[in-house]
Amino acid sequence: MARARNTDPKTSHDAAESVSDITATKAHILEALKRPRSDAQLIEAYRNMAGAPKASESGIRSRRAELVETGMVIDSGNRVKTESGRWSIVWQRAIR
């Protein structure tokens, strides 16, 4: 299933169709979220995980957002400041 918008350029559609292992990416994101993390912390943890599929920062955030949509990841209620001084949501795995 393509993950590009109808209004995106052809390169985005090509990239979306080249993604073959979204399940493995999400599994690694869930593993990284055994400890609550902001998106920046999640990206850093993901990149340090052995065997994690290659993914861009925006790809990791998108897969995390999809996990939020399914209810597997939730807003912890906590916030941390980013390097730019803005507040960022701290995400955690949902308790099931």
C-alpha cells in the first residue's frame, strides 16, 4: 500500500512503493518505546538499534504516528524541550 499523498511528486510515490518492511520498522519503534521518548529521542534510539531497517527521520515519525492511530502508542502526558527550545510530546507504548 502506497503511503504518498495524491499531491506528492512522483519521487515520493516511488519512495513509498519501495518500502517493503513497514512491520519490522514498527516493531523496532515499539521496542525503542519500552522507555518513553520524544520523537528526537526515538529517532536516536532507533538508529542505534541493531537490525533496525533503514528509515528516514520523517519515516520513523510517520510509523510512530501510525502506531498512535492504532492505539499501540500514546501520549505519556509528559513534555521535553527540544534543542530549539520547543516542547515535544513524550510517547510511550500503550498498556494492554
